[in-house]
Amino acid sequence: MKEFDITNPSSYLEMEIRESLQTVFDPELNINIVDLGLIYDTDASDDNKRILIKMTLSSQFCPMGDAILQSVKNCLEHSYKTYSIQVDLIWEPRWSYDSISEDGLRQLRQ
């Protein structure tokens, strides 16, 4: 995850985007995709009105992959109506359980 940089005007927007993405849940695990570690990068620009998300899935064979990707796009299109949204699915680095945040691990244990 990127560090918040007070000197970078896009940092606040990217933080807001990550917070928005916490409303998107993996339907099988019922944990949001940020805490699962599926979001690798957010790149946003107020000037260009664009948002780029680089993310992965827990497996290339994830049966809910298309639904998760569409949920990400829908979430951002709803919250950022004037922005161009691009969601890139990437496979490197490969997702692992080590990618799950502490909050995500607590949710899995419940």
C-alpha cells in the first residue's frame, strides 16, 4: 500500500478510493477486498479525472472473479461519476494469505 504523502495532491483522493473499495466484499469469504489484499495499487488524478486500479484475485480460477471486478468498477463509477475508471487485473505478484491485513485476519477468525 502506498504511504500517504501530504505533499502529493493525489494522496487524499487515493485514500478516499481505498476507503470506497472497502465496501466491495469477496462474496465467498465476506471480507472486503482491501483487507484481503487484492488491491495492489491505486493511481488517481483530479486533473485528468482518471482512476486506475491494479488488483488481483485469490486465484486465476476464482469463480466470483468477474463479479468482484464488476463490483469494483460499479463502486468507483458510483462514487466518482466524472472520472474515467480503469481496473487492471494482474497476477504478479501472486496473492497469498500473507496479503491479508490484520483486520482481515480477525474477520476470518470469527
